[in-house]
Amino acid sequence: MQKIGVFVCWCGSNIAGTVDVGRVVEAVRQEPGVAFAADYQYMCSDSGQNLIKSAVKEHGLTGIVVCSCSPRMHEATFKKTAAAAGLNPYMVEIANIREHCSWIHKNMEEATEKAIVLARAAIAKVLKDAPLTSGTTEVTKRALVIGGGIAGIQTALDIAEAGFAVDIVEKQPTIGGRMAQLDKTFPTLDCSACILTPKMVDAGANENIELFTYSEVESVKGFVGNFTVTIRKKARSVRADLCTGCGECTEKCPSRKTKNEFNMGMDTRGAIYIPYAQAVPKIAVIDREHCLHFKTGKCGLCERTCSAKAIDFAQEDELVTRNYGAIVMATGFQMIDPSGFGEFGYGKSKDVLTSLEFERLMNAAGPTGGHLVCPSDGRHPKHIVFIQCVGSRDTSGCGKPYCSKICCMYTAKHAILVRDKYPDVSVTVFYIDVRTPGKNFDEFYRRAVEEYGVQYVKGMVGKVTREGGRLKVQGSDLLNDRQLHLEADMVVLAAAIEPDPTARSVASMLTASIDTNGFMTEAHPKLRPVESPTAGVFLSGVCQGPKDIPETVAQASACAAKVIGLLCKQKLVNNACVASSDPLLCNGCSSCEKVCPYGAITYEERELNDKGVRRTARVAVVNEAVCQGCGACTVACPSGAMDLKGFTNQQIMAEVDAICR
Amino acid sequence: MRELTNAICARAKELLQSGAAGRVLGWAPGEFFYDPTPGVFSEGRLNELVYDGFTAANLSKYCIAESQKEGKVLVLLKPCDSYSLAQLVKEHRVKRENIYALGIPCEGKLDMRKARAKGVEGALSFREEDGQVVFETLYGEVRLAREELLLERCLCCRGREYAGVDETLEYALPELPKRDRFQKVAALEEQTAQERYAFWRGELSKCIRCNACRNVCPACSCVQCVFDNPQSGVAAKANSTEFEESLFHIIRAWHVAGRCTDCGECSRVCPQSIPLHLLNRKFIKDVNELYGEYQAGADPAARPPLVNYTPEDPEPSAVLERGRA
Amino acid sequence: MPLNTSAPAQTGEYRPLIVAFCCNWCSYAGADLAGSSRLTYPADVKIIRVPCSCRVNPLFVLKAFERGADGVILCGCHPGDCHYTTGNYYTRRRMTLLFSMLDYLGIERERTRVEWVSAAEGAKFSATMNDFARTIRALGENRKLRDLRCGN
Amino acid sequence: MPETTRETVLRISGTNTRKCMLCGKCSGSCPAYDAMDYRPHQFVAMVERGEIAPLLQSKSLYACMSCFACVERCPRGVQPASLIEALRAMVLREREHTRLPAQLIPELIDAGTPQQAVVSAFRKLSK
Amino acid sequence: MNYYYYPGCTLKTKAKALDASARAAAECLGVTLTEVPEWQCCGAVYPMAQDEVAARLSAVRALLAAREAGVPLVTLCSACHHVIKRVNADMAKNPDLRQKAANYLGLSTPYAGETKVLHYLEVLKNDVGFETIKQQVKHPLTGQKIGAYYGCLLLRPADVMQFDDPESPTMLEDLLRALGAAPVDYDQKNECCAGYLSLTDPAAASRRTRAILTSAREAGAEALVTACPLCQYNLSRHSGGSLPVYYVTELLEAALKGGNGHA
């Protein structure tokens, strides 16, 4: 005979403001099996938990129902409470009367009625609960970081420092990511490459880190602690073990028309190339799409040039399969193509640039050697207009509804850099809001205005036109109640940033969820910001949401800490809610085996004692360490032999019954 | 017909003598001429074996129990029955190594209900002559065209291919009609929801829950049926309401969906003449239309449609919009 | 802010009973987000948490109807985003066929629905439930499945 | 007097002024900006605040070219042109506010003036 | 290729050249344009006020006629196209307006936007194909530097008009290229000529057209083309003859058939 205790939480006024908790308590007392019912202001507080513990002891409760917030919030808390009181933690059920009731209903009568029904369903379920114990599995002591930008590098370095092996998969031929393309960094104006390249070198040299550059994740199987990942190492056509990175071949390559990705296509590179001087690993790669040898079979100049004999035209993609305990998403971002905003003239005039292009234009290793000139004709500009929020905070269709977060600060940086280096160039910034929440950020923006005389105009540009070889910018100056018509030599668009498109396919392989904007969803937006809801998958950098460098690095290290915490564990406690098959009911038909995504079900011949009758039968057996408890098998099973612990057929039917009563 | 029966017996005898099997699963005379029943024959009793217009029973399901016994059993399978056995083998329900499957030809089986509806009363025996069935009755001879008496399923015969038999017995027989088996399903789909509801309510209300459909169905071969399991939550015994009563046929059709070979035994044995095969055929038609042609039992390697998917499968909502202008 | 969807139950007003099966990872979390965003939907909707939409046996759906539910809705992760990789693909086939069968039997097809709601789609969850509840209210009480077979 | 509530303007215009994030792109795009006393962004803000009366007097109602640049470029889907049109309609629906008496037409047109110009002027300026 | 054709009032009077050239070119290209029977003036201005029903009715009548004939409705004048296309969208998307229009017109089946509204240029581009036109050109406009002027009404609001990229349209240029001309790109091609104000505020119209003409001239244009009679009037009036402004169909006809003086 079960003795159930029901504990109704007020959650301050969050629940009690809309649900008459007293009436809920009264109602559930009448339910069969309920031996105790009480309400309390904060059931999750120490004293609330103590109330539960003492009630368990005093009334000899065998099961607990807590009517409170979502089980996603405090189910674990109350399971611990139950365990502390000597109950099996799986004898706890939560009735979600906050998120699913008090917060969405305004009428007390109605909300109270619903709360009672939800409580009844939980009671009906707990009456059919059985004590469960969890199994354990080993943890593979190796992590995979997907993406080799500053986020991935930092996460990998921290994990490696803690003594664990970690692999970085980067689709480009070098690690470094976006940060390598930046000139200076705000708000300190230190050189981006100067602070990034030592980390790239560290990552390349660290014996715990293995780099898979020019590589992509091909497939992912398994689950937390035991992922199996196949990585495709694309053929570089250059042998990594032989190439010395001397660069001879890149200079000799006769195919010179390929747009240089590193410089945002503002100059060209050879078909065999090293992305940039500080590349790690510094190994050449042949871009087969543009290589004359691969296109016509005629060239082979690089092969003849290479004294290390590293060129290998016959190289093929290589698949590497490894096991990992944890996987980190660090797939980063790209800038949107602002061509969708034709009014700004991007694509029509070469002097209209994105901020990232401008970044390269200012950089000493950039297409102009760091000389600020108009891309259209190489003239020295007199006036540069920056336009903020191009495609950010835009719900009209071609933009992004969110704030890209970094543009205000980098635009201030650009403005300062221009004014610092070329005091003769005037700078105007059109802004909607200047957002500078960050250490020394607002001070930096004020320096742009006060020390460098950057003109900040509150308003948006309506149209950029070409006139007399220059650009004409028509925009509003809201604070001065006028429409401006400014002549400019360059216009720089602070285009929105968006998650790198590869994130979507990788996330899909990891079964990690993605939000409507393509950013990775975190397990909890405030309390678990570096974990994906998928156990064993962690988030580092902009793949989770727009971030600047210090934030990215902070999150990368936080992410590493979480990974280290996982890899430190000797064993992982498994989900106790696993499938199990009643051999006496099993037909042996293999339907369940076919739908199991984890291969957790196998079949074996067993001798059975069927109510005194001995028979041998082919029956399903569930590997509890592998089963993740989805329940697909339970529905595939026609005889009902397969059931899911914690969510049994009887339990769910009982809930249905209680709700429909 | 006698000639074909003799041929079957002769081949069966050879097989028994060669040691390919130790006994024969076939049809034995029933209480009346029109209800031969499944039976197991030793070599000596082979002369009792019946094979005529009324040996409609699908013997596949009996292989589950027979294959568990000592020695090999020779089972006689009409083309459509062979798919049932193949499906059972695919589901590991039958020990295939204990079975010798002999595919035997079929000229379509007869429905005594149709004969009665055409005025055959007090029938004592029957014989077949040139596409006609001649009933000897208390009131004299009645002659009816064979085609008029064919079982519903035989009017939509799916042909003379066998699935997974060890050998087939060649014997020339006239072709059977090949009507569209989904015609009635499509006609129902065309109707309004009200009309369909009225149709099914009328049919399902006739059910007396005798379980004949379940007992005869080769796909309904669970070790224990959910309706007999008080733990399942659907068995009538466990409930005070009439869940099992009202939803039995939906659940039964659901449980055999993707596994049902459309052998039509359910409708044949229903004492209330409920067209139960129309439920199964609805699932088969949907599967064929939505996920590609699938015939249960035909391909031992093919994944059954309900334990399979493609990322491009249509959405439930889109499917319900079908035909809704 | 219109709150008509959560209008108090007036005497005589028909209130349907709606059972919503929500997968733990996406849709239940989406419902939580609807809650924390205070996006209302009618109290007629009662949610049952399942680990994955593929845990929902058609028997549960039929059982709910038989016990007096007027509408049953299943919510899961978007196809391709299943926490268990493939669960919702099976759900999709199963429910497609089941709903098609119910339709074939003449049960109003609007009484059953499958929606994919991610953990980020609180607004979609609320909108879906409002729409479904409105549909079910318009349909009225579900008698058909219970009466499919007359008592004899 | 015409109804002069914010709600009326919102209903007739079918636009939602609360979506505005005060970026000023409408006024940055407007080709009639310099001829206006109240500018497109001010229409949005003032309607939102319920300051309808001054807008009914505004000469901007007759300066707007209905070119829809503000509608097209608004990042938030606000339609300043629809607000201006709604207000113009509210004024014109009062007969005494007809801005284009028919007798004036002959002196405004020349031999080449297309019908379209006359028809549209009537549509925009009279009731 | 059969269509209902809605000429509109201006094409029957001051812009007969637009109408005549369009019909002639259509005939050459195997496009059959049947004039909508008893069409009424569309009103020349799309009523943005959501409570204006009467002003939408003549457009609905034309749309209804096309629905009954089961053919797309083709327009040519930018104003007509704008009005009819947007009213069509209203009927499809706004149940209130749809019902009110049905009540006014006494329709048993309300008009719900079933008719496909096409601009003449869309027919040329999508149904005839610029490539086909190119092959049929007998008198190519080789070397002619022509600026395309789109104006406002064809392009905006783009979500309803769906004519071309509202900021960087290319449809006219693509056609001009098919005709053998050398289109000139300039940034004012989609800016307003203030046509609606040409009666009441000629100064505004003058300012706007000057900006457009200057921009086109600076880019090297020696002529402009447009599809709108009001734009054509406005631009020619202020160009002082320095920059001829043609209807696009005039050039089309000339290229297909030869003849006309300017081509």
C-alpha cells in the first residue's frame, strides 16, 4: 500500500498569486493513496525541503508529489531531497503548476482547477512508480572541439592544460578564425594578431592537442561520455609531414585569380596557398577548384618547385574515427551579405564596404598593406561614413531581429583608428543607439567623440548614391531635425553577424538544438549558458550568441571547465529511465531493435519459465548503459513486452485517466 | 480439382518419403463440406487431405506452433498464404528450418455466404464443372457461376507469385479477376466524414467480440495479446469502461499495420461479416501512397514501413489535407 | 493585452478537454518558455510529459479520447532535431497513419494534431495551443469515438 | 470634427506604431523631407503619443509623394506613409477640407498632363 | 499566351503611344491581349486607408472579370499596376475588405485574389522570355545609352509588388540589353519623380525630376525609358528635351518592327 505525500509550493506569489494552494491541498487529500498534503511558500528552500524530509519520516511516505515549477527546474532538487529522506529518488513526481498553470492563466478559479488536475495526474503516476537504480558508464577521456577560432583554441588550450587530450576540427586550412582577420581590438587597441598568434602556436605545439585543419565532422554517434566521431580530413594535396611552409610554391603558382578569403576577397591568391604568414599549421594547400593541374592536367609547377617533395596531387580525403567523452561547438560566425540592403549601394560601388572588409583594409597584412585608400580608384579618402545596424534589429525580412552586439564597439574602434592614423580624414557614424555595456567600453566610445572628433549622428541612412565619382549619403539627423546629404569617399556597413552556416548541420548530427536565428540553444539561458541541452555537448563563443573577444574567451574557458568536470569523472551515472523487455511477452520480432537509435537492443535465446512451463525463446535484451530512454521501442512493440521505466505504459495511461477523469 | 489434390498428395508423399519433412500441414474435412479445417497428416493419412474450393484457411499461422515441435513439417501454401509465412519468418516467429514450404496453385476460394445469399439452402455437397459450382441440396441441384461465389479477397487476387517457399507445384489454372483492391477504401475516402462514420458505426456495432479475427490472423500472433494482458492498460478486465470494446478493431489494425499481408482471413472468418480487411487495406493504401509500395512478407530484407522513416516524410497535417479542396 | 483565451469558465460554457503529449527536450521546454514568457493559452490544455514524442503509443491517444478527451495533440522536436536523433521521425509516420485511420473512420480530423515545437518556441507553443483549443471548442464534445460501436 | 484619436489613425492606417525603434530611416529616405513640417518619423512618434491634432494641420500631408520609400526601408515593418495617408483621409472626409476644387483644375494642367495626374490629385486631395 | 489587358484611362488618352506600342509589340511576340470589357478607371492611387472600400471596387471588377475568364490580368501603366496588384493582395489577405467588397458588388462568391496580376514587363520576362525577344529583334538599338527609370509604383512595397529588387532593379535593363541597347545604371532610377504632386506642387516635381535627370545624365544616359505615363510626362517636362524619355514599349516595338523615328 503506497502512502503518498503531496507538497504544494507557493513559489512566493508566482504560484499562490493565481492558484489557491489551500484548495489544491484540500483536493489532493481526498485522492486515494494520499497520506499527507501540505503547502509551503518555497518548497525548494532548505526549510521546504526539510518539511518534505520530516513528512516522509513522520508519515512513512512511499512516494512524493511536488506541485511546483517545471521539473526541468527542480526535479533534481526534490529527487535529492527524497534520497536524503531515505526514499528512492524515482518515487518523486512533479506537477508543473507554475510554467504550465499559474503563469499562463489569470483566473484563479480556473488555474486552481487545473492545478488540481495536474496534481492528480502526478499522484496517479507516482502510485505506479517503482524504485529505480541507475547504472554507470565509463567516460572517454578525450574532447573534440569543432571550430578553431579563438573560442575553440581557448577551450582546447584549457582542456589540454588540465591534462586531457583534445582534438580541434577546423574547416579552413589554418586555425585562427575570424580574430585572425581583425586589425586591432577594442577597447585597448592592441593588435589582434599579436595576442592571437601565440595562442595559435600554443595550440599547435601542445602535446595534448591534435589539430585537424581543412577537416570537417562527417558523422557523430553515441552519447555523453561515449561519442564516436568520424572526421573527414580533406585532401590538401600537400603532405603535411613534408611541407616546411617555405611558401616557394605559393609564389610560383601561375593561377592567381582566386579571391583571397583571408582578405575578404579584396585581393587574390594562388591556387596553392598558405592562408597567411602566421597560419597554424603552416602548410600549403591546393584549392583544387582553381588549380590548373586539377582543371587541365597541364601544370605542375608547384610540384617541381617544392624541394621537400611535399606536393601530392593524388592525395585523397581521409576519414578518421575517434571516441570522445565531450564535444564542444565553437563554430563561430560570419557577416551577413548586405547586398539585400540595396539602398546602401553595397556591390554597386567598391567604396561601400562591410566592416570586416574595412578591417582588412586597415591591416598591415591586408590587400593595401594597411594604407587606407578607396578600393574603387586608390585615392586617399577625405570623409568616411559608418552606418550601424545594417541588418541587425531588423524584422523586415532580409535582416536579423537581434542586436549583433559587437558593431557599436568595433565601429568606434574603426573611427578612432582612422582618425588616429589619418587626422585629415573626417569620420561620421550614423547610429540608432550606441550600446557600450562592457568594461571600459563607454569610455572608449567617448574617446572617439571627445579625443578624436568623430561625428556621431543619431539617425539612419536612407540611401547611398554615387555622384561625381564620390558617394552621397542621405540620412536623417534626428537630434538636429534635419536630413543630411553628405559627400563621402567610403561608406562602411556594420552588417549583422550570423552563426556560421556549418553550425546547423553539425548541430543536427549532435542532436543539439538551434534557435530560430541559428544560434545554439543553451541548456539554460542563465544558469547553464555553456552547455547544450544535449548532454556532453558544450558551447563556446559566438555559436551560442553574439559576443566580443573578451566574452568569447571567458565563455570558452567556462566551457572548458565544464568539459574538464565531465572528463574528470571516472564513471557517469546513467539515466535510470531505460527500456526493459518482459521476456515472457516478447515475440522476438525485432521491431524494437530496428527503431533503436543507439543499438541498445540485442536478441538472445533464453530459457524461460512461463508460469511453470519451460520454453526457449528469442527475446529482446536492452543494454542499459547504452539506452537513452526515448521509448521508440515501446511503441514499435506490438505485444507490449517493451516498456520504459519511469514512463511506463501504465503510468502514462494513469496520467491520461487522471486528466480525463 | 481431384486431379490437383492428387498431385499435391503425390508430391507430399514423395517429400515425406525423401525425409524432407515428417508430416504435412494441410486441410482436413470439417463438419460440413464448406468448412475444411487445418489438420496435420502423417504419410498414412494423406488420403484424408482436402484441397478444393473451400480450403481457404491460411495455414501460415499454424506454423508458429508446428515449427516448435520435433521434426520438419511440410506446409501447403497458396500464393497469398506464402507471404504470411514469409512475414512470420521475418519476424522470427517461425523456425524456418523446421518448415518445408510447398507452394500450391490456387484458383480462388469460394464464399458459402455468397452462395446462401443466392438462394442455396440445405446444401449437402458441391462439385465444380467448367467454371460453375454445382450444389447438391435438399431441394435439388443449384448451379452458380464460380466468379459470383469468389471470396472478396480472391476477386482482387494479387497473382500467383510465392514468397519464400521451398518449391512450387506447377499446375495450370484459369486466371482470377484482378480488381483494384483499394477500390472500396478509395470510395470510403471519397465520402464525407459523416457518411464514413455511419458506415463504420454500422459495421463495428455488429461485432460480438468473438475474437475470430484475432485468432485467425497470422500477424496477430503475439505471445500474449495486449487485450488479454491486464497490465497493458487496454484490456477490458483492467477497466471499468468499454475501451476495449469500442477500440478493439482500430488497435488490432494498428498493431498489424506494416505487417499485414492482406490475406483477408479476418473478414472471411468474421461471423458478423464485418469487412475488417478494409481497415487493414486503409493502412496499406496509406503506406503505399505516402512511403512507397510495400508488401509485407515480400522482401525479407526490407524495413517494414512503421519501423522506418525518411527525413522527407510528409507531415501528418499535410496528409490530412489530402483530397480536401 | 487580450486575455480572451483564458476567460473564466462561465456556467454553461463548453470547455473542451485537451490532452497534450510533449516531449521533454523541445516541446515541454517550449511550454515552459511559454509559461515564463507569460504567453497564455486556455486551461483546457493539460500537458503530459514524455521523454520523446516517439514514446506516445497510439493506445494513449485512443485511451484519452475514450476517456473523454475532445482533442489530443502531440508535440515534439522539429524533424531532424530530435534529442534522440530519430524518435520524431517514427512519431511522424505513426501519427500520420493513425490520424488518417481516425479520419477514415469518420472521426473529425481536427481533433488530432502533431506540431513540432522547439525549446525556443514558447510563442509557437502558446499560439498552437490557442489555435488547437479554438478548433476543438468549435468542434464541440467528442462523442464519435466513444460511440463508434453502439452498446449492444 | 473628425475623430482624432490615436486608435482611429491606427485602425485606418493598419499600422503598428509600437514597432518603431526610432532609427529615423524613414526620414532619412524621404524625398519630400525638406517640404515637411512634421517628418515621417515624427508622424510615427506623435501618433503613438496620441498627438493627432497638430498632424491634421500639417502641410506634410500634402507634401508626401506616396513613394513608399519609408515603407520599403523601415527595418521594423512600420508604415509611415500609411499613417500620413490615414491622416489625410481623416481631414478630407470633412467636406470643407477638400483641397482641390474642380474649378481650379484647368489652370493647373497643360496640353500634355496625363489623366492619371488629375485623377490621382483628386483622389489624394478631395473627397 | 492569352491575357486580359487593363489599359487604364491615361493609355486611352494622353498616353496612346504607350498603349499602341504595347499592343503592336505583343502581337509580334504572339501575346494575345484581350481588353477587359467595360473596365473602369482604377483611381490611379492605391487607397492605403484600410477602411476605404469603394475606392477598391473598380480594381476588383477588373480582377473579377479576369477570374471569370480564367486568365491573368495584364497591366501596363505603373499606377494601374500598383493599384490593381495591391487591391488583389488585399482581397487575398484581408477578409474584412474582401467581404465588404463582395457586399458592395453583390457577389455570392467573394473575390479572394484568385486572379494573377502581371505587369506587361513580367509577361515579357517570364512568359515570352527576354532571350526570345532578343532573337526576334530586327532593328537592334545598338549603342544607344539608355537609362531605365522605374520610379516608385512598380517596385514598392516589394513584399506586395514582387516586381524586382526594390533597391537594385534590373528588369528594364535586361530588356534593354535584349533589344541591343546599352543600359546605363544610375542611382536615382528607383527614386520618386513626385508625379502625384505635379499638379499641386510643380516645384517639388521639378526638384525631384532634376535630381533624377542629373543622376542619369552623369552616368552617361542619352535617353530614359519608363512604363508610367505620369513619370514620362514629369520627366520630359523638366528635361527640356535634353534627355528624351520614351515608353519602354516604344523601344520594344521599334526594335521588333523598325520604323519609329527615334530608334
